[in-house]
Amino acid sequence: MPGREGTLKALESESEQRRLSKEELLRPRIQEKTEFIDGLGGEIVIRSLSHRQRQEIHARAGVGKPDYDDDLLTCLTIVESLVDPKLEESDIQALKEQDVTVFDEIVLKLSLLNMMGRTEVLKKDSKGTPN
């Protein structure tokens, strides 16, 4: 049967994967990426957030509370994730004066890197543990 051979190879490679050590699992891995911003014709450097940083941003923005401020969440995410050029909170108002497509392009790239609101990607790419 065509395809059965590929399935067997996939199963073999899955069983060959090694188990991570505690040290490997706990070692911080903050990703940095250079992203091209079409609307500006240039690049920025962004980085992923740690879980702690994301929790702090969510707390400051009031996520899950009646006074939740989505705009503040977006702005704090930009400030914490944008490496080069580095922006301060005071710069965000000027950034919000940019064309909406430019602002949204930056936010989208940061959101994808940090997997904010993208649980369907996790579900699609994750492998379950056999019972």
C-alpha cells in the first residue's frame, strides 16, 4: 500500500525522539526574530515574552476584570516585545497615529510569536499522548 511506508517511518522517528532533561526544560528560551513590516518598508526585531511577563501585562491591563483595557494590553505587548527599535510606553500614542494596517501588522507579528489568541494552532500542531 502506498503511504503505509511513510506512516511506519513517521512512527519510527517519533519513537527515536529523546526525552528532555529537567535542565533543558527549565532553561529560558526567549526567541528573537527580525520581521519585515510591509507598510513601512523596513525591519524590526521582536522577541517572545516569558509566561511571567505575559501574566504581568494581563494583570496591568485587567484581563478578566470589568475594567479590562484591550488597548492597554496591545500597547504593553508592543513595549515589552519590540527590541529594535525599542519603544517606551510614551511612544505608543505616536505609533497609534500610524496607518491602521501598519499598526495591525506589527501587532499581528507580535501576537503570532507569542501565540496570543492562537490556540487553534497549538491544537493542530500538538501530538497527544497515547492512552
